Amino acid sequence: MKIVVVSDTHMPRMNKKLPDRLLRELKTAKAIIHAGDWTNLSVYESLAAFAPVYGVAGNNDGADIIHKFGFRRLIELDGVKMGIVHGHGTGKRIDTEARALEAFKNVSLDVLIYGHSHIPVLKRSAGLLVFNPGSPTDKRKQPLYSFGIFKLASGTVTAKHIYYGDKS
């Protein structure tokens, strides 16, 4: 099962449409995960045209998005338990991952997905896959835009980032 993982789209301020590089991967996705800061429900509608969408709200999302998604979500797809959170809160942006981990303290997970920092992360910690897709539309100080691809099979997950320089 192929899952496309995004966060921090900040649309329409940072881009008027989903980037072409992301659209190519969405065509074959079986599910989509968004880790917050959509900023407009039209992003959900655009993604939902491709596959089922699971997500959470971020600190830049309005009441409509918060009501629809909430700030923390647990899902299980193909036997893989995933926690999704944006990662915002008190403290500095460098504390984002620690806040994301704290949000699921004492919860058995295979994957933790978070956003907020716009910094791509892919690492394993004590058997937990920790993943931040970066942003497909707002790279901030990163050299490239990014999002993620998960492949799920028989209760296992492999993950990678897709990097690109043109957000059109």
C-alpha cells in the first residue's frame, strides 16, 4: 500500500495549487496523510480527490479544520499503527519532535508523523519510525521542497522523502 505523507502546505498563501511533483505521486496513492497547517479546507478537498485522507490540524489552521481533524490522531493501515500530530506548542521549533513524541507517550506506535518545523526527518528510534515530510510548498531554509512516501506491506513500513526544487 502506497501512502503519500505531507504537511505544512499553507495554501493558498504559499502556493495556489498542489505542486506537479506531488500530484504525480498522488495518482497512485492508496491513502494520504497530512500533518497539519493546511490553512484551507480546499487542500483537503484536492487531496481527497485522489485517495482517503487522514490528518490533523496545525497552529495555522482555523476552527473548521480543527473541528474536522483535531490535533492528534491514531490510525492503523495494513497493520501499521501510526500517530499523527502537528507538533506545535510552547518552546522553540527545535523542540517540535520532542513535543510530537510527548503527544504519544505510553502509546504503542510503529510510526510517528509530525510537521510544523518544515524540516524533513526520517529516523528510527527504539523501533519507532519518526517522520516529518517537510513541506511541498514552503521550504523555508531547506534547500528543497519535500513530502514523503510510505510503502506498507505485511505490517511493515518503508519510508522515503521526495525532494524537488520547483513547487509549480
